Amino acid sequence: MDMPAPDELGRVVIGNYSKAAGLPPVVFDHWLHRAMYTCRLCHVDLGFAMQAGGTGIRAADNMRGFYCGACHDGKRTYGGKTIFAACSDSAAGAGGGRCVRCHSRGRQAPREYRFNEFTKKLPGENGMIDWEKAEEEGLVSPSDYLEGVSIKRPKLRAPKDFSLEARCRWMPGIIFSHKKHAVWNGCEVCHPDIFPVKLGGAKFSMLDIVDGEYCGACHGKVAFPVAFCNKCHSK
């Protein structure tokens, strides 16, 4: 099983319309954005699909305040800093430098944040960032609300942790925590599209997960890879 480099875990290349616009594809790093925002905010409130190529993002959408443009509008701020605007009316009118901040595939683009510097104070395990521990220790505090986009909603009480028995004798059972997952995903990212709400309603195997289904919708793509068996099989 191939293991992605820590800085490449969750890296997404977006290029549905870039070539037609005369630009290289966009390179999106989850590690930077997940330190600032929850997964639920982007994949529910902003409408980014969980599947590769599933969201038809155009420059016009960003300029109208959708998708990336919901934050990257040159007006919103984070941590006291203004978030740069994502798109302009034309690549030529952007002066080149503005476009390359995102359309950086195959280019030596200038970066405001570099992985090693940004994550050096965050806890890690097996070469990967332990985002759960980083959140628990207050080293990251991802926002789950975007003014003008998100709807204020009451918090739901997370169900208690429960165990899932492994199908093979040589592996311990799985302890699943709704509370830990809800910090990043809320309820809507997983239910009902990935998992039925009813306990035991989903029948899946490790082959399904490795193939990107169920837990594999995130683990191995953005969250820690499934090769870290003891992270889940911990009963």
C-alpha cells in the first residue's frame, strides 16, 4: 500500500476548466485549510463534493462568492489577515502572480505557508500530523461557521463511543467515537450519504475502505491512512 508524504496527504488537483482558460490546474492542500476550517463547513455549507471532479468550479463562480470565492474574495479575514481574492475577470488582468497562487501545478509558485514551518509545532505520529490531538490541545481551532453562508444551528449531543467487532481473529475490535469525528465533520458529512443513520445498517469490509468507500471516503485521502491499523483497531 503506497503511503503519501505528509504534505501530500489530501492534496487535490483541480483542473476541469483550467486548460481551456490557458492556465495550469489548481493545487489545493487540505492540511492548510483543515487547520483553519472544519471539513463540514466546506463540504456541506459551501457545497464541495466529496468525489474527485464532482464540483464544477469556474472562475465566475468564485467571483460571485461561491465555492473558493466564499472566503477568497479579498474582503474576509482570518487571524487578522485579509484572505486574498481567488479570481479576476481574466488571467491577463490578474498580472500573472495572482493566478499562480492557486493555479500552481508544475510551477514554482510562491507560497505564504510552507508545510514544515506551518506544522512544526503540531503533534505527529508516524510522520503524519495528529489533527485530533492538535485540536484537543488547542493548537488548531477550526471554524465551523461562515458569516453570510452558514446557518446557525443548535449543537446535537454526540452518541457514546461504540465498538465494532473485527471480521478477522488476529485484529482487535474498533472503537468508534462520534464526538471526535463530529468536531470536523458534524453529522452531515457522513450521514446519510456515506453511512446510514441506523447502527449496523452499513455492511463493509477493509477492501471497501481501501477502495475509498465508507471510512475510506476520508481515511487515506485526507485523514490518516488505513495502514495505521492500531488507530482504529484499538479495543
